[in-house]
Amino acid sequence: MAAASVHDLSVIPSAPFDDLDLDREGDEEEWERRAMALAATRIDAARARLQRLGIIDVNGELVSTDLPADMLADSDTTLETG
């Protein structure tokens, strides 16, 4: 397994709202802005991780649609765990 990059070890972003009064329209809009910024950050991080792992390309397309060897019909692996 590859060593984790500095990006992987960064603090998970958050969108606190304890300083907001969600009954006020302006504060509700600020909360929505924070939540959307948080979502965008997490999506970007997930996309970058999938690219580093070679699962998707720079366009977000799957690199391969082939099943892994252990999932093929002629595989010796089993679904039984016990």
C-alpha cells in the first residue's frame, strides 16, 4: 500500500454554524454557502484520490470497466466467509 500523501492527512474541512442564527435569512444563506463550499472541497478531494488510485482519468471517466480477477466467473474465490 502506498504511503499517504500530506493531502490525505489534512484535517477534514467543516462548516460550523454555531455563530449563525438560522432563523435569519442572511445567516441561512451564509450556512448554505458554507455547506456548499464544504461539499465542493470534499468532492474535489474524492476526485483527486480516485485519480491518484488510477480509477478515473482527468475527465472523471473510468479508466477500466473490466472486473477485477477475483470477481470473474472463473475465479477460485468464494462469497462464503465462515
